[in-house]
Amino acid sequence: MSNNLYVTVAEERSGKSAIILGVMQVILKEISRIAFFRPIINDHVFGRVDHDLNLVLKYFKLDIPYEDTHAYTLSQARQLITSGQEEILYENILKKYKQLEAKYDFVLCEGTDFRGKDPGFEFDLNANIATNLGAPVLVVASGRDKSTEEICTHTAITIDTLEEKGVEIAACIINRAPDSFLRDTATNPKCREQFGREFPLYVIPENKALGNPTIDDVKRWLGAEVLYGKPSMLNLVDNYLVAAMQISNFLEYIKEGSLIITPGDRSDIIISSLASRISSAYPNISGILITGGLELSHSVQRLIQGWTGIPVPVLFVESHTFDTVHSVNELYGRIEATDSKRIATALGWFSKYVNVTELTKRVVSQRSTKITPRMFEYSLIEKASQDKQHIVMPEGQGERILGATDIILRRGIANITLLGRVDEIRAKASKLNLNIEGATIIDPTASEYYDDFVLTYFDIRKHKNIVMDVARDRMSDPTYFGTMMVHKDLADGMVSGSVTTTAQTIRPAFEFIKTKPGVSVVSSIFIMCFQSKVLAFGDCAVVPNPDARQLAEIALSSAETAQIYGIEPRVALLSYSTGISGSGEDVDKVLQATDIARQLMRERGLDFPLDGPLQYDAAFDPEVAAFKSPNSSVAGHATVFIFPDLNTGNNTYKAVQRAAHAVAMGPVLQGLNKPVNDLSRGCTVQDIVDTVALTAIQAQVGKKKLASR
């Protein structure tokens, strides 16, 4: 194995950008200091940057100067080779590479795009560069527009030729494979038989969301002007429809994702196209492209401008219709660094069809002891997606909830149920250009479960003297309804709180999900992701002023929760005093809690380092620990920090989050029989995605423990 990898194709439009994203994600889970290098980039217009370099550097936030990430353009490389200066070419490429290798633990290299006129030249160039860098090669073969026999033959020839040139093959991915290939190889694995090699072979099917262009792609490709509908520029274009018929005939040809191409003097087509987008009787078009340099009439402009929320983008070009159609037919989808939906699709699609564990062992030779926030996030998402759980989100009409649902479904993190009015949720998602088709939507009061939930709640709470009308009111509340879904095993967990308080989110769980056996208090932790480590802070969200017994239970619950997420627990119970250096009621409480926690650990058969009281600096910093608490097994190396009260914990986590630029995931509730987690009302879409992943993993662990009893 090596500390580098070279990704290459043998033809253009193989979907290499999506593969690069997936491979980078795989490596970043294991190694934090990674560089990205393209020895040869495309010839580009002055002032522009290479597409894939920009994509990877921006999305993965790699702090590498752009000029260090490439050596030559394709034209420069050709000129050096044809003028007999091939050695200079490879020498300078190696020199650039070595500069990165000296600074980083792993260098991911990407070959050329094969968009030049001589694919044979580019093939040899990539093979020679990989050999000179000593890099194993991940071959990306394209299945686009090929039969099963063509795919197998072309891929085998590519690999044979590379091996003849002395290239080590790390793995092969057949990307953009048609359905016919998947069917054929399911019963007759022709490719694997034909290759007979010892490296992994993966097949990734075609995905229109990755291969199809967006309206924004069309705009950049044609240099078009956006007249209306800028918020919807990420609509996917599935087909082009040149409109020349009368409206009654034209409407019959509209398909899902159609880009309507029509001259500016066809006001009837333009208005009917816009109307079709808000009509449930017709498929959703992606946009309208006005050609011929013909501006819309003043009356039509006035009509459109008075239309509240233009449903699709309207573009304008000077070129004639024939020339425009000819040009857009050459366009294909490109993943931009700002296109979070398409990136999420690419990463989810890669993880679904590639055995990332096997690929990781194949290409990663060393592991970093550091864990970055992005590494931790990727590990969460991978773990959640390996055994998808069903998560219910009561705030189904929230924009951030819908945005997170789109990403969660694209990346295969969990199955989602949204609560709320079905038509309103779908309409809002459509308006926001979000794809939530994979989610289940339930209107609580119209649900088949409603009456049963009412009776169940009444039976559970009748000892509190509630009446049936109150039970009906409770189950009309989406938070109560969602919690009951979890209680009745219709969902594995719930995430809520983007617009409601913590109390509103967790009150139903207290009422009928209840606490785990042996646990007397529900508490929480925040997962704090620093630049090079991941810690757990508890309790910073639920219990205002725990007594010593509660504090001890919070410590043990926090350690067990941290362990679920791959954090090795070393528990520090915090105070303003380290050891016996101080005194007072608050210090005594922590001393007592430490003794109780150790006793509970013995009773429950738990084994991990735990110490207290410790001051934060003594728990966190090895140098301070060596002075203040030299004999502690926790001091200086703590991973789980237990605060004495909510005031201290909440303020500390927020101060650390801001001052250290840490990512705070949570709060993750612990102690309940089934996972229910609360969101901050200021949460971002990514916060919601992370919390759903955390909740899903809790559900996985809970099921395993239940099955083992």
C-alpha cells in the first residue's frame, strides 16, 4: 500500500468528479492531513480555475494554495513531449508532488478529463505520471451508452494496457452503468470473469441527478441572462423541448424536467409553460430558454413580474433556436462546490455501491491519530447508513427540516417520516426545489394511527386524571404524535426542536417513553468537534442542578453515549477545585458524585477511567495535569467532561464552541428507553442532518442491546 492514489479514466464524461468526491470522503475518514493534486489540468480561459480542483478544495475546505495543486495544462504538457522535453515534464510534476507529500500524510491525485482531441495521448500520459509518482491507480470506466459486452471489453482492455505499462491497479469502478448491465451481471458476472484480477471491482449505476445539467449549468454554458426565477437555478434538466406548435399540441409533449426552448415572440408558449409548472395536471418543467434575442413584449413582462413567486427560471440568449439547441446538446452535468444537493447525491450514491471498508483497506496505508470534525461527521453518516433507521421529524413544514430531509435521503442516512399537512409540505418542498419523494408524510389527525394513539395515551396517563378530549388534543400535537410513533415502534427515533423549546420536545418522552431500567435521570451531551479531537460535554441542556446521585448517573450515561459514537471514554467530573485543593458545598457534591459513579460502575460491570473533581484545564491540558493532578488516569486526557450544573455546562460549551471554533453536535439526549433528540432553534440544515445521524446510531445500538437480552 502507498500514501497516495491516482484516479484516472479512459474517456470523457465518465463521472470522475463524483468518484473523486467519494474517494476523498473515504480517505478523510482515516487521515486528516490530505492533499489533492492534478498534475495536468484542462486548458482554461484566463482568470478561471480548474473545475475539479475548485470543487474539492472548496467543499472539503482543504487549506492548500491553488498554485500548489497542479503542474501543467494539457497544452503545455503536449508541447513539452512533442519538443522532446518529456523528462522535464515528469521531473517538474514529481517535484510539485513531493512538495505536497512532505506536508501531508496522503496525496489524492486526479488524472486528465480526456476532453482533448487525442485520448491515446492522454491515456499514456496518465499511466506514465502514475508510474513516476509510484501511485496505485483507481480506474474509472464508463458504462454510459454501452452494452454489457462493450463495457466489459473496453474495461478489460484499459486495465490490461495499464498493467502492461507497469501500473499497479488498486481498484476499478464501472461508473454510469446502464440498467441492462446491472441486470446482465447480476446473473452472469461477465466482467469479473473476464478480468480475473485480485483487485476490487465496483459497479455504480447511472444517476440522472448527477449526469444531467442544472439550469445554472445551462446559463453558464450559453452565457445566458437570467430574466426570472433565480432561486430555482439548481433545477435538473432531463430533456429539451423545442416549442413550435400551438399550445393545445405543445402541452402534450411536456415531460418531467423539460427545458422549454422557444423564441421570445412566442408569448403563448412562455405563459402556458409557466402555468404548467404550477398545475398539478402536468409534469414539472425545469425552466424556459428564450432564444433569438427577441425580448418579451412589455405586456407579457408586466404579467410575469406580477406573478408571485416565478415557478421556474426563465433564461434569455441572443443565439437562434437551432444554434442554441445544437449547443445545449453538448452540455452535461457538472458538480459545483456550492451545489450541496448534487454533492450529497454523489456521496450517497458512492457509499451505496462501493464497499468503502474494503476500498479503505486497499488505498489507505496509515491512520492519523487526529480526528477532525469532517472525519467524525463522515464516520457518523457511514455508520448510520450501514443499518438505516426510521426517524420521525414532527416539524415537517420547516424549511431547514425539508432541506435536511433532502440531504438525508440523498445520502441514505435514514428513512424519514415528516409530520404535517401532506399537500402543504409537498408544495413547500417543490417551491424550495427540494426532493423529498423518499420521505413518508403523515398528517396526525388524518392518520390511520390517530385513534389508536389517542386510546394508548389515555391508558398510559389516566392515572393523572386526564380526560379523552385532552388525549385527543395531545395526539393532535405533532411532537406528541411523533413520540408515540417511537413508543409504538412505528419509528426508531425522533428529532425535533428547530422551532419548539427543549421542554416541548422532551415532555412527551418523559410521559410515556420513560427512562431505561436503572437510570433515574434523563440528561444530555454535546459532541464537541475540535480541529484535532472529539470530546463529549454533559449535561449542558436538561438537568438544571443535579444532586450527587444524578451527577454520577449523568457521568455514566455520558460515557456510554460517547462510546456509541467511537469516543473512548475517560470521564472527568468538573469543579472549581482539583482533588482536595479546595473545599465547599459544590466541591463536596462532585467528590460524592465521583464516589457514587465508581460504585455504580462496579455494580454495572463498567470499566473506563473516571476521576473528579478536576478543573477544566487540568482535565484538558496534559501540562497542567502534570502539575495539578500527576497521579490521575484522566487528567490531561479526558474525553468526557461532566459539568456540575446546567448553568456551568451550557455557558462553557457555548464559550468553547465560539472561542475554539469547535463544531457542537447535539444535544444528544440519554437515559430514555428510545432515542428522542432535541435541536437548537438556531440550528442549521447540517446540524439537523448530524442530529438525525446521531439519533439513528442510538437506535441501532438500542436494538442490538435489546436483541442480546
